[in-house]
Amino acid sequence: MTSGHLSERRSVKPGSQASLRRSNQQRIVRSLLQSGSLTQAELSRQTGLSTATVSNIVKAMVDRGLLATSPTTSSGRRALAVSLTGDDTLAAGIDIGRSHVRVVVTSINYRVVGERWVHLPLGHEADLALDVASTVLDEVLAECGSSRDALIGVGLGVPGPIDRRSHAVIDGTILPEWVGITVDHIQERLRMPVMLENDANLGAIAEITWGPHKGVDDLVFVKVGTGIGSGLILGGEIFPGNIGVSGEIGHLPIHEHGLICRCGNRGCLETVASTAIMIELLSREPQNVRTTSDIIALAQAGDKATLHVIDDAGRALGRALAAIANLVNPQMLVLGGPLAGLGEILLEPVRKGFVRYSSPVVHDSTELTMSSFTDRAEALGGAAIVIQEFEAVGFET
Amino acid sequence: MTSGHLSERRSVKPGSQASLRRSNQQRIVRSLLQSGSLTQAELSRQTGLSTATVSNIVKAMVDRGLLATSPTTSSGRRALAVSLTGDDTLAAGIDIGRSHVRVVVTSINYRVVGERWVHLPLGHEADLALDVASTVLDEVLAECGSSRDALIGVGLGVPGPIDRRSHAVIDGTILPEWVGITVDHIQERLRMPVMLENDANLGAIAEITWGPHKGVDDLVFVKVGTGIGSGLILGGEIFPGNIGVSGEIGHLPIHEHGLICRCGNRGCLETVASTAIMIELLSREPQNVRTTSDIIALAQAGDKATLHVIDDAGRALGRALAAIANLVNPQMLVLGGPLAGLGEILLEPVRKGFVRYSSPVVHDSTELTMSSFTDRAEALGGAAIVIQEFEAVGFET
């Protein structure tokens, strides 16, 4: 299977014919995921769609190998039973970081069947990361006794904004080597249909798909790493914004006379609360911090300087979360990224900043929590968007 | 007609049976608004819904007096032509301000048929405003040769947050006399089905329904008045947030050591850019400002102090707009409220603040403009949500 169609999702206008078709197919696939096998008449009753609509969509999906039909009888008459093709159909999520790639493989029923994390050199070229990802993907598939033939697609997350007009990574990413890389290029390199997405958006999708917050409609996932970004789930779906760059909170002004930020402004959230600045602040003796793991170890050992840096970062994050919550009033705010393991040590100052700067009715009604996936959320989210796209439109073969 | 059902909208879960029903009915009403009169078979073909689904919805809506059927022939067979009942069906929008009430009456085809603005005393009780609104509504209806019998409902806007759990105005409004007023109370007082909504949300709806931005999917309307709030249109609809209080940007921190705000924090946007603070700053000799009209007159005459106050307010507003745009990446930002008449005098400093604090790809792709409705947007939006709710679910009679 090869296709560029995956990247076209969400460009359909609400209310258009394309949007109706998409919604109709989604009704059918969801019914089949719930019930296993149904006759066309049963599908029509369950979905409220006409038999003609059901029959057209089933035929198109059978032609593409996505649905299978078999003869059966219903109320004594001959009928066709419709089902999804095979439980071995798989989806993959790939998360690219500054110094790692993670691959997750799942069934289209959302069961994780394989997973691997590998180190990448700092400042790696995009093609190196993609080649490593491709090899690891094959290995993980082989381990679970499968192959690419069973894979419907890959959801790939990058820590930076994706312009959905050009389907490319654009300026603002913490991986400058990836600027200009398009989904078409990634598809060629991986030899698979690919959906390209911002990593924080994938983290957000993972939280409502796999996590304890399954089914939450309005959730914001804030990823604190070398950069700081967020993914917005509004009405149960990623909200991409006009050109796909929603959730950019790393450059919210915090200190009027603060440090100069990589964006050119002063005192942005990233100059106070990114892991990069925290590592830099704690890099001298005696803390000698080099990695986020060092920060976690020192904090857990009660090192005062480390706790102060975390306190400042946490309050600034809380203030940014308040700005988010006052604006979009989500049900839940989830903090993710490598520092999620700090738990209450980070959450306490975050909560203080959040309560101070959010309106009372907002902080009383918003749940604030740490991600339970730590750094797995992004790859899991990658697999989830592929499955959800399959439910909505199937894949071109 | 009396009902509390209007206020229940958007509480349906996506994917639920109620949500399917809602979406099916919307398909049918939109087809009828486009085509005028259709047979049930034609409705089925246009909407993709089964004839059984179409027939059930049509029957329920005929029972409620919302649709009419008449015998016709189609391909030589007898059939039923379905149409919306009467062009004289009307909707009303009411905008409550600190010192005014505005009533707009429109047809359900979005044609404005009557409108009136009346003054209210500062610090008015909610019931006084509602009684005035009720009388004015009757007068406007009489002027256009109609009456309440033709009215399907009222959309009422209040400058403050509405908690959609209690359907009540809550703390944070600039009208303290309205805190705790519920939609049920308003319905009793107006003797009409009412949808209660935040005024900035209604302004946003007006922009995409009646204005030059008709059909824009992602738009944020920022209302600058005694308070500052915003309405979010995401995916073509008001985005209410978890409990209905989205868009609260008035308390975004601007100056760390600024004035104490009515919310208890320091240096909030409202302490720099609300019309209340601008009037206060310019209240002494020689400006002697008492109203927003005074500000507009002085600015247009080139008064330096007035222009400085506008410049500071504008830059702070621009910074807040940047925070909004970086987060939700809308297609369009619209500034409304009584200062919209300032045009370029206000827009220029707003643009400067916006460009400075938004990420380059966001400010290059976001349109920033003044509302063309000045202070009519909120009432127009009130009528629009009533019509849209009618399209989606009809009204209980």
C-alpha cells in the first residue's frame, strides 16, 4: 500500500458531500468494530443510513480489501454478512525526538502488540532518523510474527509545528534538520502511507484513546521537553487550527525582562520551563546536570537548587496552563514529557501557578494531572490517528 | 411555546444516538432551507438517510408544527412534498449591556426584519432589563406586522460567563446584578423559549453568519467593552468549553506590577485595555472623558493623551490576540465592541502587539480585522443561534 491520501484528512468542509461520505463511512466502520459482523440490512438499521448508501460504501470498501462479505441468511432470506478484514490488521506509531525514535505497533482494535525505543545522535539528519525508524519498524513487526503487508499505515510525530497546507515540518521545531521535510518525503523513505503530526497532538490523542482519560472530549496535553508545546483535543478530536499549528504555548511571555528566547522575544515560557533551560541552569558544580534523568534523581534526593529550578518552572507552566484553561475551558489538562516522572514535585508548583492565574470557576472545574504514559504517549497517539483515519475513510490501496 | 430545551443543546455526546438524531435532522432541515420543498424520496437521496429515518423525523416535526406536507406526484406516483412551515417564522436576538438593551428580529432565512436599541440605567436589576426587553420585543414584532406566535425563540446575550451546568450567569460578569440569573428565570420573565449565551460568543456567531466572514470555520471575536472577553468559533460552531466559560481573556497577565484588577490579580489585560480603564485614565481635565463616544471623538481630533491611551491598550490587546492565535491558530481575529469605530487608530497598535508576540507563521496566516457590526453583532448572533438550533433539533412546542 502506498498513498498520500492520509495527509488530506480534515481538509473536508463540514456539511460538504465529502464530509457526509466520511461521516457515513465512520458510522459503518464503528458499527462493525462494535458488532463484529452485520448484514447490510442490520448496518442500515444501526446507522440510520439508506440501504443504497450502505451498499455503495460496503462495495467500495470491499474493492479496496478493507471489508469482506460472506453469504448468510437473515429471517430466512439470503443476505450478505459484512465484516472488517482480519484481526491481524495493524497500525504503527513512530515518535521522533531530539535523541531517540520510538516505534509502537498495535492492532486496529487498539491492542499494543510490539514496541521499541532506540537512541539517535543529537543533531541527526531527518533521513537517518527515518531509516532507523524503518528498520526498527520491520524488526518490531517480525517480532510479533507479522510484516508490512498487515500494516495500514504509520502515524509519525515530530516535535514541531506541521503546516497542513504544505504537509511539512516548518520553522519553530526544536529539530532544525527537519524543517521543510514533507509527508511525501517521509512516505517514500518509509515506503508506507504516513500521517504526519505534531508530537504534542499525538500525546493528546493517546490520553483520550489509551489512557485513564479515555473518552474525555476536551483535553489539553502539554509536552514539556527541549521545547514546550501543547495538543488540543476539542470535541473529541485533535483541533489543528487553520493551518495546523495550534497549541504553540512555548512562547507565551512570562518575564518582561527575561532571557532572550530562540524565537527572538524575551522571557518566553521556554526560557523558564523547558528541560533545556533547566539542564543549563543546573549544569555547573555541584549539580552537574546533563540529562532530564539527572534532574529527576537530584529532585528526588531533595537537592535544593534543583527543587528551586523546578519550582520556578512549575509556576510558569501553571500560569501558561491558566491562560489555556481560561481560553478553551477544557475538562482536563495533562502534563507530559520526560519530567512527568517527577509527579507531585512538579505538579505542586504547577498547581500554584494555575490557581493564581485561572478564573475561580475554571480552576474549580478543571482536572490537572500528569501523563501516565511519560514518554510513550506520542508513539501511541501515532498509532491511534492511523486507526481513527481507517475508521473514517479507509485507506487507498 | 414554552420550553427549557433550548438550553440543553451541545450537551449531546458525539457519536451517541442523540447526536446521530440531531445530525440527521440537521441534514433534513438544511436540505429544505436550500431546496424549498422536497419529496421524502428526494430528501432521502439528498441526505443519504434511509427512507425510514427521513419519514420518522418528518413525522415528528410535522406533529410539532415545524414542517408541512402536501400531496404531489413524483415520476407519476403519488408522493408527499415536505416543506418548512411559513416564511413568517421569526427568531429574535436580545443583547443586554451595562446601560442598554438591543432587540433584533429576523426571519429564519436570516433576513433582519426589525431592530431597536434602548437605554438602561447603570446598575439596573436583571428583571428590569428583561421587562424592558420583553416590551421592546413586542413593539418590534408589531412594527413588522407580526407577533410572538410567529417567534420560535430568543437568543439572549449577557456580558459575562454562563455556566452550562446550571444554565446561569456566574461570577466574573461585569453585571453583578445578573449573577445567579438562570435561563429558566429568563424564560419565565420573557414568556418565550430562550437560549442564554455569552455576548462575545454571540458576536462571533454573527461574524460568520451575517458578516463578510460568512462561512469562516475558525474565528475568534474579541469584545472590548467595560470588560474584555472573546468568543471562539472552532469548526464552524461556538466552542463552549467544558462548562461553557471559554474565551475568558480579560485576565491574561500583561504587567507583572500593574494595577490590581477586579479579579484580585495584578496587571490583567482589563487593567490596561478595557473601556472602563480608558475612560478612567482620561477622566480629568482637559480630556474630561465620560463615554466611549468621547474617546472616539478625541482620538479622531488627534488628542495626544487619548492616542497614547489607545496605543497602550492596543498593544496589550495585540499581545492577548497573539496568545489566542498561537494557541488556537484561527483563520481570523475580529475586534468588536464600542471602540470598533476607531478603525485603524486602534487596529495599528493592536497589529504591532500581535506581530511582536505571535509566531511568524501564525501572524502571516491570520487575518486581523475590526467588526463591521460595531455593537450590533451580539444581538444578531442571538437570533442566529436560535435559527441554527431550529435547524438542528426544532423546538418543543
